[in-house]
Amino acid sequence: MQDIAGTRIVAEMNRDEQDRMVERIVGLFPGADVVDRRGNPSSGYRAVHVIVQVQGYPVEIQVRTGLQNAWAQVFERLADTWGRQIRYGEPPDNPDEEELGPGVTRQRVVEYFMGLSERSTGSRPQPSC
């Protein structure tokens, strides 16, 4: 465990706005460490973690877009139900169980969510006009 406290900032923002939010936090806490899981996701999880020092203690601030947060919340719920190991790239408990209908196994659902993570940029759609 690297921190003793933490908080999460979730906002409807694109990646550029997320970067600016991280820059503001780093500006408030000189010497902060930034762990960017967007380019190097951990089992599909994407966000930016900023580890700051508060009165000499490490505190983690997670900065997530709305899409990154929605993905993480759904995946955490699946992990609570199908096995925490899916958070680390392992198959779910009873991977061949057809959870949602014929041919829709737990493993296929997990693979689907991992695919969503690969396609996601964390940005919201921009108007076309």
C-alpha cells in the first residue's frame, strides 16, 4: 500500500481537460508523482493517479473522466460477483456459465468489457456542426 488516504475526482471531461486537471493538482502539490494508466491500462482500467504528500503522508488523488469511471464501476461490480481476479486479467469464476443468455458466457462478457476499454479514449463525443 502506497497511500494512507485517497480521493477521486470524476467529471464529464475529455482527455485534454483531464490533463489540465492533473496539471492543476500537480501545481498545488510540488513533487507529486503521476501514474497515468490511460496509455498503460491495468487490466483495462484507465485513469490518472496523482500521489501527493499531505503533512508528510502520501495521499492518492484519482482523476477520471465520466466514461473511465463508468467502466471502472461496472467492472468492479462484475468482480464483486464473478471473482476479484478479473481485475488482474484472470478469468472469472465459472467462465463458461451462460449468464445473460445462450452463448453469453461470463468470459465473453469480461472480454467485451476489456474490448470497450481498448476502444475508449475517455473523451466525450464532440458536436458535428
